[in-house]
Amino acid sequence: MTLINAILRSEAMAALAAGIVIWMANDGSLLWLVPVLLLPDVSAVGYLVNPRVGAVTYNIVHNWTIAAVALGLGWWLHSRFLVLTGAVLLAHVGLDRVLGYGLKLPSSFQDTHLGRIGRGQEDSYA
């Protein structure tokens, strides 16, 4: 693992931890954390249409910006729902990045901004 990859993974771990801390600090149920943490992957449904649509639907949900906007709006509007949504998105994207899953390129689900993923593939993020 290169130094840059170690830095990227440590940032992802920090985001995962921050999302969990924010979830717990806002009375998010520990029982619901794991199932809710998996919900953002529903955005991959776009791949049923084609890889280009799938990449768009996946990337809309799997980025730091949406998590930050949800957290910021939730804090500003005093909306526990938005804060918890932002916390889940932050943690989920962090978990995905720790595992090497990046934003999708329109060519294929396996092509990400972190490199190619999948069985037998050379992952530049590993």
C-alpha cells in the first residue's frame, strides 16, 4: 500500500467513525445502525438500466457532499432526521472507501475513481 492510499484509507476510517459518533450523539438506535448503514446501496438500482445510469444514481448518494449538506441542513434546521441521514451517509461512504469502493465510472460498476474493483482485478487502492 502506498502512502497516498494509506492516507485515503485513514480519512475514510475517520469519516466512518465520525458518522457513527454523530449517529449515537443524536440518539440514533444502535439496533438500527447496521440496517440503515446499508440503505445507500439501494442507489445501485440504476445499474438495472445500464452502467451510465447506474453510475449517476450511485454517485449521487455515495459522495461526501450530500452527507455534508444533510448534516449542515439538519443542524441548521434542528432536524434530527436530516442529521441522522447525514451521519449514515458519512459513515456509509467512509466504509465504502475503507473497503476500496469509490465513485463509479460510467464504463462499468467495477471501474471507480480509486481503481478497478472485483475478483481477480488489480485494485490501485489496495
